[in-house]
Amino acid sequence: MWDYSEKVMDHFLHPRNVGEIPGADAVGEVGNIACGDALKLYLKIDPDGRVADAKFQTFGCASAIASASALTEIIKGMTVEEAGRVTNDDIARHLGGLPKEKMHCSVMGREALEAALANLRGEKPVPAEEGRIVCTCFGVTDAQIARVVRENRLTTPEEVTHYCKAGGGCGGCVPEIQEIIDEVRRKELEKETRPGPAARPMTNIQKIGRIQETIEKEIKPALRLDGGDIELIDVVGNTVQVAFRGACAGCPASGVTVASVVERKLREFVSPEITVEEVQG
């Protein structure tokens, strides 16, 4: 049984805005019943350019139903421009979080919204098959994988599976998924290090925020593979104090982990001047 939040269960058991809108101004349809999930989103836009109504029809699991229900609640009353900025993370947060294995349901909601807004503008949505098929089990392309990696800062093939199902079947595409991850990360690093106009130095609040984000996205997943964890204790200037948890706590190799994993990642994603200290906390 998945560890669903109360809000996910509420939206699953009592979904909002189920059905279709006769004469809808926009319709977006994504997914494939053969792959286990499909979603159709209907929008009605008022004369002021706001979403007056939104309804959905879906075939999928509890998370798919809850994500679609939450999406309709989020966008009703928004302008079309505001709705276009809604992300899959916004859907997951509205639900109080989703199990990591079910994040692909929030991605499907965002994709249905994008398809509906493209339909509203009289454009053809980007076809799901655009790009080269990497995961033949679920029909996921290299372009789709690169997008979820880039937008959600994913670092492992397992995380990619959670967000778009790629790699969740036979597993034969996992090495290629890792290659796509590495390529996306390489391009992002090049972009960050490319010379440009002199940037204003980060404020301390910005630095702490980036440190926390790097620890959550780039460091914790690697440690958790071996039953370990890490906690940010304090930031003093460019010195970051951390404490190891789980299997990493008291490990004789923790000093190596500080240098080879934690400090290296923080210098890569925050500042080359960062130093890391392990403390007991």
C-alpha cells in the first residue's frame, strides 16, 4: 500500500470536477490506456481570460485521479498565463506530497494542461512521440526523459522512472537513461560556468537556500542508497556544517564522504569556495 497523504486520499475518494464540459474552449489529452494512465482535461475560459471551469476524465491509479482533481482546483480562477506556469511540483505540493514512485501522475497532469492550452491557442501540442524512443515498454522518448531530468533536477535512472515510467519495465534502457542524465547535467554545468555579465553576489539567504537544495537533490539520494542520510546543521560564511545520519553516522569513512561527495557537490552547485565540516548534532 502506498503511503498516501490525507489530501491525496480525499481527492481520490472525492474527486473534484469529474466529467466533461460541453462546448469546452480547450481540450488536452495525454497518456495511453495501454501504458496504464490516460487523462483528458477540459477548460472553459471566461471573457476576461480566466479559467472559469475545468473538468477531467482519467484512467489510472489513485494518484492519477488525485493529481487531476488537484490540478482542476489549482487552475480554476487563474488567468490563462498563470495556468501556463503551473508545474507538476505545484500539483504534488497541493496534495501534500506524492509517493516518489507516483510523481509521474503529477507530470501527466501538467502535460494535459499544456496540451489544453496549446489547443486553446490553436496550436498542435508537441507530440508525445517527438524524439527517439528510449523506453520501448512505455513509449518514452529521449526528449521526454531530458525534460523531466532538467525540470526536476533528477540524478538517477530510478528517479526518472518515478517521473515518467521510463526504465520501469524490462530495464534494458536504464544505461541509456543514465547517459541522458549525464548529458543534461553536463549542459547545465556548462551554462552555469559560461562567462557572462558580472553577477551580483548571492545573499546569505540565497546561499543557504542553494545549499539546502543541493543537499536534497544531489547528495541525499546517493547516501540513501547505502542506508545513510545527512542533515544541514549550520552555515558560517563559506563553511557548511553537516551531521551524518543512519548508516553514515559514525562511519569511519565519513571523512572521505565529506570530501568526495558533499564538498564536491556543494562546490559544483553553490560556490567553489565552500568547505564542509562534519559535526555531531
